[in-house]
Amino acid sequence: MSHSTTNTGNAATLAKGPTWLQTLALLLVFGLIVFAVTRQVYVGDSQIVSTTGSDTAAPSAMPRGDQLEVNTAMLESLLSFDSRKKDPATLLLLANKYFANKQYAEAADLYRQLSVLDPGNVDIKNNLGLTLHYINQSEQALAVLMQGSALNPDNQRIWLTLGYVNMELGNLDEAKLSLETAAQIDPDNDVGRSASKMLSEL
């Protein structure tokens, strides 16, 4: 009986709000995430591998600095700590981790949430569009990518993704136009070189 009473008391305490122990655990998890982010910025990361596993230079949903070795369960527990307060930075880390693990449906759900929270963020629209394509929602993907390219026509990555998705769907004229736009913005960086490589394969 005393064990049941203790459990009831603990449940009542948890219902009121996080204890100091839970808060300490949250701060520890947050500190590990900050450490991972900081380490990635200074150490840099290895070359991005194509998400399709082929030789085609497929665009990635994640900029180079966002490919982090962060435990998915850790991020999920951080989000579930208080479901009413979903921190966009944590959502993005988890979405990118899902994408890296090829859990595209889970990634798409989080990218959708982030797009609602920040509708003007073209990088999020890029990530959402690419992920939607990977879960066979390519028409929605094109709509999202077109919206993003209209919001910021100078965003090179979204033109690359738009070209890639159109190329995959056999829309070769649209693919060529998007890839040429991406290549013209900066032909000498990784995105520009990927666009030129895809153009050579059309």
C-alpha cells in the first residue's frame, strides 16, 4: 500500500510541473545537444553522401553543418518533456536526424510543423519538398518547392531540389530551367557543381 501511495504522490507531483530532477535532466540533454552543434561547427563534417545511394548528386535536406550525430531518442525525449512547448531548434534537429535515417514520413511531419511555425523559411520548404518527394507525394513536393523558390529566388539549394524532383518525375524542361538557375547563382560551390552534373545527365 505504501508503494502505491508513493506512486500516487509522484504522479500528483509530475502533474503539477517538472521536478528539479526532471529540470536537471532536461538541462543535461540540452547541454549535450549544444555540445554536438558546437563541435560540428568547429570540427566540420565529412562529405555528404547522396540520399538516393546512386551516383547522381541528389540534393540533401540538410546543410553540411546540420548533419549531427545526435541520438534520436534523446531528441524525442526532449520534445516529449513538455509537448506544449516544442522548440523549433529541437524540432529541426530531430527532423534532420529522421531524414538522415531515411525515416522520411517522420521527417516530413516535423518539417510541416516547422513550416507552419516559420512560413517564410525557404530552407524548411526545401527540406519539406524533398522529403515529400521521398514519400511519394511529389505533386505536393513541387507545390512546396515552387512556393519556396518564389519566396526567395536567390536560394540556390531550392532550385537544385526543384530541378532534381522534376528530373525524377520526367519533367525535363522544368528540370533544366531549375538546374540552370541553380548553376547560374554560383557555379563554383557544391550546389552549383551538383546542378551542372545533373544538367549533363539530362
